[in-house]
Amino acid sequence: MCCTCLGAGAARVRIASPDGKLVVSVSDEGGKPVYDVTYEDVVFLKSSPLGLHTNTGDFTQGMALQESSFAVRPVSGHYELPTIKRSHVDVEATEAVCPFLHDGKRVFDVVFHVSAHDVAFKYRVYPQGETLCCVVKEEATGFVFPQGTTTFLCPQVAPMGGFARTYPSYETPYTVDDAMGKNGLGFGYTFPCLFRTGSDGWVLVSETGVDSRYCASRLIGEAGGLYTIGFPQEGEYNGNGTACPGLALPGETPWRTITLGRTLAPVVETTIAYDVVNRLYEPSRSYKYGRGTWSWIIGGDHSMNFDEQKRYVDFAADMGYESVLVDAWWDTRVGYERTAELARYAAGRGVGLYLWYNSNGYWNDAPQGPRGRMDNTIVRRREMKWMRDTGIRGIKVDFIGSDKQQTMQLYEDILADANDYGLLVIFHGCTLPRGWERMYPNFVASEAVLASENLNFTQESCDAEAFNACLHPFIRNAVGSMDFGGSALNKYYNVKNAPGGSRRVTSDVYALATAVLFQSSVQHFALAPNNLTDAPAWAVDFMKHVPSTWDDVRFIDGYPGRYVILARRHGDKWYVAGVNAQKETLKTEIALPMWAAGTELQVYADDAGLQGSVKSAKLGRKQTLKVTIPCNGGVLIVG
């Protein structure tokens, strides 16, 4: 699995995946820690920098790899996690510890976890003398891609901009099939970041294991195919809190993750974000997930009144759904007493409530209430006790807008307190989840994407809906649960479902397909009570029964921004979903080995005019099926 050698004055170690195909080489060339990554002898990452610059010393140069203390071992394990893309995960990997010295003293180890298609690494930092803490001023950590690599990236934005000064919130449009050597809007890129290394394959770079002991990071574009780790911007969080993380020593950084393959299958199917992290506390109860609805996406702020929320509770019960999200302004427009009454009524119909909260204290100007409830421990726990006593199922906390270590502490405090009171947590207007489904057992999902609310805001977002949907399974949703809130069956985003405001340009089959394509254990769909009578019966019937938790995932075909077809399994039932954003109709034949020849399938498909229908089909002897997906349309196969 490994070997060490010494040549030309540089120490070098090699770490191979259990199957030997993926190899990481680590060395100290010219006194600088570096690594490279190959797969089947093809270079996916060229010599890339490692190292930390702290207030106790510059550990990016003058470093020596102590090959005599290099340690490697095979690791294997199994875990179960119902809230991610695959509920049962087997882990087989090679773990290696690469010690680095500075002036003869051990400064840090770089710990590697190398599996069939994934590389994860972190720094284990040691005390220097009696110094038992440090501030990491800069990470040299970088990723150098081969010449000709193209990028699929979400640019970071300047802090304290956007609505009510709530940026950054990971909601910038992606640039696709772009050249290297850029730095987005000048502020780098938000994780995860996808790269195509020409005809050789694909690489997804991200991070995991971020909690209150470090900050979340971004990727900074440099010249020569280099992308480096960047810390949060000083202006985030209204300028409060430090941009550079502090570490108690000995201490560890989060994991940097690299997923690669000849095809996009390893990217879509990876579980590396969860493989290398552990649960931080035990769940206080057995949490219940499922489907739900919310009034705001169609009705806006005007829908926040008791009667309309009660109507949505009845709609959720008619659909067989488990919850309703009661959105912003409920504290003043419904009130605490009537919200408790609504919760009791909903419980009588088998429906739980999620309540929206503003995260603020001093870091945004958003006026929506409840305000001043989530930023203070004493007030937050008092509020959560009321929610527990009222029977509230969970909370959705919005407008956080920073990646600083102080903000990571807020995320963690909200999650830990919510667990004490048996509440599930969704974050909105927020950062990317980084292994949080496994670390925090009551965490559900984060937005961190241009989600469905934008479809209500502008026609431009509606026109780009399919394009964005063809990105998320390969990038954003590949590394963490995504609170999107989509699958609308209204033709128009208004309560009358009539011309006025933004118009949906995607088909009904597309809406059903994205209910499968987008992964989150709690799905609040953009359905409305009028859909019981104005949407096709076959579409409503499917949405009544679509699951929100999955046992397996398989990539079938696709290209980011153009089209995607993948399969998910719930129990013994497979769902194959596809959508197309290309102007040309997609005509292809897909292999369906998850079903035996002769299996009776239900096929939902669109005609050229985006009129959908459902038919039965029997799978042939070759276990393949020809599918046709028009632009803005979808396909769905169930069996």
C-alpha cells in the first residue's frame, strides 16, 4: 500500500488506495511540503503545496518529511446514516500519517485517508514548547490541475452585500466549462468545486469536518492551474470575529477532500464527506423525516396568517405528508398562542410544524421575525423549550452569511441546543454543510444554493431552472443535503395559478424528477392546495408517495449544466430520474441493471410540447430502455 524512498535530497512517500489504482505521493521538495495524485497512472493533481503559516512559525518552508516515522494502515468500517444519499456505507481505505519537522521539531502531521476514488487529508498540529494554542494565519494547501483543465465553479461574493447585507450565502450562479487562471468575482469560489481534467476525467474538491474548532474555507484561483485554501473575508459577520482560525494544541484542521474518476459516477456517488467524520453528540430522540409543504413559495408573505397555514396543514394531511414549514413573520402575523393552536391542530392530523427563525444578532439587517431568538444562548434555549412543549418538530434558521470560526460556533450551538429539546434543524441563507449529517444527528439540510425562492422572484431564474438542476447532483448536492424546496406543479408562482409574476417553463415530469434528483431527508415541496384539482392526477399521485430518504444512488448519464440521469433506491424500489437543459431533445438508451428483464415499469415522460403522461413498459432482455427528454422536460422510471 505504500513505499518510501530518498532521492535528490528529498524524502518521498507513496500512499495507495486498497485497489492500488489511486496513488498519493507526498514529499518535501526544496523544504516545501507537497503532494500529487494519480489514478491508473494518470496525473489528476500535479505537485501541490501543503503547509500552515501560524503565529508560532511559518511551516510552509524549511520543512522535512520524517520518512522514518511515516505510518500507514488499512482501515475498514461500516456506518448507517438515513439522512444522506446512501443509508448503509462500507468504508475501505488506506490511512497514512506523514510527519513534518521544522528545525528538527515535529510541527504537524498530514493525515491521509485514501480510498477507491477519494482522498481526504487534514493537519494534526503539535504544541511548540509551552505554547498550547495558535492562530493559523494562512494555509498553503493547494490543488494544481493539469493544463487544459476546465472548471465548474460558484464564485464567492463580497461580504455584507445582497438583501439586508446577508452575503455570503452560497447563492451565486455557476460558471461552467470555463478556463482556469481566474478568481471568480475576485473573492474566490465556494465549495464544492468541480473540475474536468480534459478527457482523463473529473475532480471534485471540497472540505468536511468543519465545526466550532476551525473556520469554513473557500478556494482561491491562482495562475498556473493552482487553487489554494482561502479563509473567510474580514468583512463577513459585519466585521465581527476573526477571519483566521485559532487552534488549541494539539489540534486538527478540517479535512480537505478530493473525489476523482474517469467518469462522473464517483462524484455523484461519493460519501467521503461522511466517511472521515464522527458523531459529536448522541441524538436526544428518534428523529422523524419526510415530506412537507410551505405556503411562502406560492403565496409569499401575504400567506402568513392562521387560516392559510391551517389550509396548508390540511393540504399536507391530504397528501400524506409529515410536515408544514411555517415561514417568516409567524411570530407577529399569527402569534405565539395561535401558532401553538396550529401545532395542536396539525398534530391531530398527523402533521408536524417547522418554524422559521432569523439568525440575527449583529450580522444582518433582515427585518423578518422572529428576530433576536437564535443569537443568544439563554433566549434560544427558552424559545426551544417552548417549541418542545408546543410539539414543534424543527426549525429553519436563515440569514447567517459568514464562514468565520465564530459563525461555525453559532451553527454548532444552535444544533446542540436544538438536540437538547428534540428539534431538527434546517439552515437557509447559509454555508455549505460539511459532514454535518453525521456529526450532528439532528441536522437535516442547508440551502447554500440558488434555491426555489428565486423562481418566485424572477423569470430569469425560471428560465435557468433546468440548467441549474443539471448542476446540483454533480456539485452542490454531491457533498451535502440540499434544502431546495422545489417540485412546483403550479404554472405560475401565485395563488391564483394565473398569468402574473414568474412563469414555470419546466414540465410536470421535470417537477417529479427533481423530487428524486435533489437529496434531502426532509423535503418541503413547492406544491399548493390548488394542485389537487388543477394538476394532472398522475403527477399528484406520484408526489403523494415519493420518498425523502434513500438507501442507494447510482449515476447513469449526464454532463453538468446539460442533462443528468441518475437512480435512487428506497427499500426495494428504484427510481430513475432525468432532466434536460439542452436546446436539443435528448435521445439516449440507458442501461437499467437494477431491474431484471421482464420487470414491469412505470414510465413518466414528456412529448415535444412538454405534455407529460405515464405508461407501463416491460424491461427488455438487454435491460436497457430508450428515453427521450425535451428541453426543460424530464423522465421518471419507477419499479
